[in-house]
Amino acid sequence: MALLEGEVYQKYRSELLKQYKHLLRSLGKDVPREKLNMVRDAFELASRAHEGTIRKSGEPYIFHPLAVAQIAVGELGLGTTSAACALMHDVVEDTEVTLEDIEQKFGPKISSIIDGLTKISTVFDTVEKDSSIQAENFKKMLLTLGEDLRVILIKLCDRLHNMRTLGSVSEKTRLKIASETLYIYAPLAHRLGLYAVKTEMEDLALKYVEPALYREISGKIAESKNSRQRYIKEFIEPIKAELDRSGLDITEIKGRPKSIHSIAQKMKKQGIPYEEVFDVFAVRIIVDSPYFLEKADCWKVYSIIADKYRSHTNRLRDWLSHPKSNGYEALHTTVLGPKGKWVEVQIRSKRMDDIAERGLAAHWKYKQGNEMQTPQDAAFDSWLSLVKETLENKDLSALDLVSEFKFSVLGEEIYIFTPKGDVKNLPAGSTALDFAFAIHSEVGKATIGAKVNNKLVPINHVLKNGDIVEIITTQKPRVNPDWLHIVITGRAKSKIREHLKAEKTRQSALGKEIIERKFKNNGEDFNEKNIAKLLRFFHYQTPAQFYHAVATGEVRTDKLRISEILRQEHKAAETPTKKTVEKPEKKPKKTSAGLIIIGDDFEMDYALAKCCNPLPGDAIFGFVTVGEGVKVHRTNCPNATRLMSQYGYRIIPTQWRTDGYSKPFEAKLSVSGIDDVGIVSKITDIISKDMEVNMRSINIQGKDDGTFEGKLEVFLHNVQHLEQLMDKIRGTHQYIEVKRLDD
């Protein structure tokens, strides 16, 4: 190719051609010549446009769009249009190429997708005074879900390649990109059914956000590989023999470890070491069946497994009858395998497995030529409606929009049934009132209670997966502002705010009528000047607020003397007021002078964040607050992901000084275990005598089941000191657990 004759490309010519040919092979043998020519033209245009641009890794920039195209085609199964768009996804933003150039050469469809990719490229990069996210750009990104899903899919491929090459950028950039990925991109990939993409994103993010934990888990997975494979073989053998006799076409039976990130989450959530995570791998069984026999064949496989191994009654997950909103279909069961180990088994058809790995991209491939509405279509349509409802909420600020989207749209789901058997998908933690608004806004506004599984409950009752809910309504709806503290879904909050706003407008109009009559009765002019005097007298900011207060009785009007108030305000306006002197803003004090280096500045004001209580030795970062100097957080702080993803421009590289700090720092620990005689005395002796550590407080209580739990507040010098103390306490008893608390 003549385009690769440029000076920059000479060194990499062979590798570039190799990767380009690999992309063409991935597209398949049956692609029409004109489609391949379109991909070639896109590659040539991108190569020329990016010539001379070098990535942080030192290679020509064109390797990046080429890799994004390969992910889109080879891993997501997308076609030639997506390949062309992936190759050109950065040209309009980063080069002299215009959208008009794209449309002229490739047509309106590709131009539209490139336009979408250009608009959403700055979603997390725009620096603003109060927010690092532009609400409108974020909305544009989400609106593409309903217009052309390929925009989002290519953006996710772009982000995945950025994560794969994150080692070549600065630590600050690594933390920001990894945090954004955990906060928005991985959950979005999960919601679109891109399980493989989501898993890799999460594992790579963990590698950079919590490198020590990542190394620990990945190392132990590698160490246990041989024993795990032996166990899986022992587990599968009796099932395989029965499946072979059943006549079912089983294309795959294999065990695979759970993702590093999911194991890390279980360790944190349950407060246990790796060795105590009981389901670190799953067995997957794939059956090749015609579409109309898929469900029946999956249940046959389940029956064979249940005959061989005792199943966990609370761990059966039927996503055949009710697919997830991302199109995922499968049967999951957990059974008691050899040696008393619980094993998760996932049962899918070949089609379901393809959709499980490649999400809605694969689902649409199977849909081509089939106009019949499937359960996956209905589930995805329901999810799209939720996306649109979230976007239509005009009361949300930019950051609130992101938080609401992450919680309501990307969060964990529960399935709630109406008495007639209809299903509603809701975010985990939803209440009976959320369910009422999910049925219809008028039902929500009239709700006074509910029956959950035939038991009467209040409207704030938190629902569980599988609940059957009947809403109890009244003929006289009355929406309460307190309801905003009961509901968690964006739809319910939006409808409640909408009603309250309309009611407030109605009340304000009523209050205005009352005041207008008062003016008339007192012979005064009802005008802006006189209303302003009333606002000053009653201390209200706007006429609407004042009128609302009048209508609700907050301002009493039965003895309101308009003329007298106007005269008082007129006199007050003529009296000169004393000038006030603003006091200078206090600067926060440093917790320990010279302890931390912030950027290149030893003297910046900072404070250690109370939400995670960093100790010397912890990996840390600085966050520039508004009016409170720099707050220093641990990189694995509960708030770190949100701060780095939403306020990346406020993050400052921060490190501990290696000398000059001897002052102890506060640390909080939780302890729990078997309650033996003298256990508290042993723990306090270790703290105060063996380790010579000062205690701020200790609170340990025995429980009825023969265990104890408690909290300690101690003063330590650094992380190593903390780990030594925790190891010492663990050594007092075989069954004792010690964890560091964030706050």
C-alpha cells in the first residue's frame, strides 16, 4: 500500500500490514468486495490523517484504531460498517478530516456514527468549574443507545484497548482512566451483555487501582490451576456419562475460574481471605439445540445434574423464563460436589452462550430476518425506556445525572411480579412505592400501602427478588415530599418532583390571588416594587416562594396590614446601613507538616481524608476540594472511584515522605471470632504490651451464638505497623478475623 511509504510507517510497515490483513480475515470469506473496499478506504484515510502522530507507547497512532476495529470485529462479531467506523473513530476530533469529508466518501450512515463517536469522546475529558462531565455530552452518548448501538459498542472497544495499553501512561492518568472504567464503562458493558468485555475491563482496572490485591488473587489462581483442573474433571465425569446417554448434543463442558475482580469483591464484601471464597470457579455446559427446544433441553441438563449432586435450594437462577434486560439467558444452579465443595453450574444453549459473551451484538445477529418479538427484545426495550426516563429528568445536575444513571440504569436488578404474573425489573433496594410508580405514575401518586406475598406492608418496604406485590391505592391521591426519601428509582423521583412542582405552581398562583386581593382591600398598588418590599419584610428570595408560603399558611394573612409594612420598608430603605467587612477565608491546617509531598509542592495545605484514614505506606492521591485545601485519600478508598472518574482534573499526584514522620496516626479495626475466656484480655495485652500501641477505644461484645465482634481505635506509625498488629491479633486464636475499617 502506497500510504504506508511515509517515513513514520517504515519501521512498522510489516506489523501494520499483518494486523490489517488479520482484520480482513476476521471479517470472513463471504464479505462482498465493495464492503472490503470500504474498509480499505477507511484504513487508508485514517493512516493518512494520523501520520506523524505517535502514541505514548512510542508506536504510530494508527495501531490504536486498527486494534479497536479488531476488537469490534473479532471479539464482538460486528461487521464491515463497524470496522470502518472504528478505524476512523478519532479522525474528526484529532485531525483535519471533517464530517463532510466522511459523508462524501462513505455516506450518511457512517458519517452519523463517526459524529456520535466524536460527540461522546469528551464525556469524561471536559474540565468545568464544578464538574468534569458535560451533562449534554453524557446524554448524547446515552441517546445513541436508541439510535445506533454501534456508537456505544465502538466506544467500549476503544476504552478496552486503552485499558490494555494503560501501562504506557502516567500513574495519574492510569488511576483516572481505570476509575472511569469501573464507574461507568464496565457496568455499561455488562448491561449490554458484553460479559467478556466487562470482565476484562474490571480485571485491568483492579490491576492499576489495587495492584497488590490483583497480584495476590492472580497468583493464587495460577498456583491452584492443577488442583482445580483435577477437581473439575472429577466433578464432570459422572455428569458427562449421563449427558452422553441422554441424546442431547452437548458441545462444551468446562470449568473456568471466576474473574479476579469478582473474587476481590467477594473477599471485600464478606471480609474473608481468598482461601475462604467457596465458588472461585464455575462449570459451564453448552447444549446445541434448535431455538424451539432450547429451554426444554436446558432443563433436561439441569435434571441430570440435580440427580447426581444435591442442589442449593436458594441458588437456582432461572433466566430462561425471564431473561435479563441485557438479553442474558441461562440456568444457574449451585450444587454440592465431591469433597463437600459448592460448585456453580451454568447451563446455556449455543445461541445463549454467544449472546452471553457478546451481548446484544450477538442477539441482533440471530434476530436478522426474524421479526418475532422475543423475551430479549422486551427486556432490552424495558431497559431503554429506563434510560430515556433518566435522561428526561431535567431536575438532575450533570453529576447527579451520572450517579442516577449508574445506580438506576447500570445497577443490580431484582424481578418483581404483579398478582397477574407480569414482571417489572427494578434496581436492587427498590421499595413498594418504587414498584407502584413503575406500574404507572397515577398508581404511584395514589399509593397508601402494599401487599407483598399476601402480607400488608408500608410504602417504604424494601422489595426482594421474586416478590409478588399488589399496590393498595386511595381515591384521593396526596403526594408527600417525604416520598423522595423513600423511593430510589429515577422514574419515581422524577414523577414525584413533577407532581410537587405542579402543586407548588398551583399553590403559588393561589397565594398570588390572596395577596392581590389584600393589596386591593388596602388601597395599594399591586406592582413589582411593592412586592419586593414584602419579600424583604418576610425574608423570601422570590415572589413564587412568598406566594407559596401564603397559600400553605406559612405566612399568616388574616391580620396582614399591607400599608403598614410598605411604610416600614420605605423608611428602612432610606436609613443608611453600615458596611460589613468580609473575613478572610480560613485555610485548613495541615495534619502533620511536611509529611506528604503533593505534586512538586511541599507546602500545600492538606488534610487526611476521614473516609479512609490513610497511613504512611498506603497508596494515596490528593483531591483538591473547594475551600478546604487538598484532601489525601487512599487509592482504594470507597470514594476513590467516584472522585477520580468525575473530578479527574482535581486529582494531584501525592506521596509520603520517606523521612521525618514519627507522629502516630489513627486506625480503626474490626475483630470477630469464637468467644473464648480471656479473649479480650489477650487482644488488649497484644496491643498495649507486646506492640506498645496506644488505644483510643475498644468495644468488644459477646453474642448469643458463642462468637464475639468489636471495633478498635488505635494509633500506629504506618501500614507495616498496622499489618504487624493485625497478624499478632490473628495469632491469638485459630478462629479470629481482623479487618481494617475505612472510617
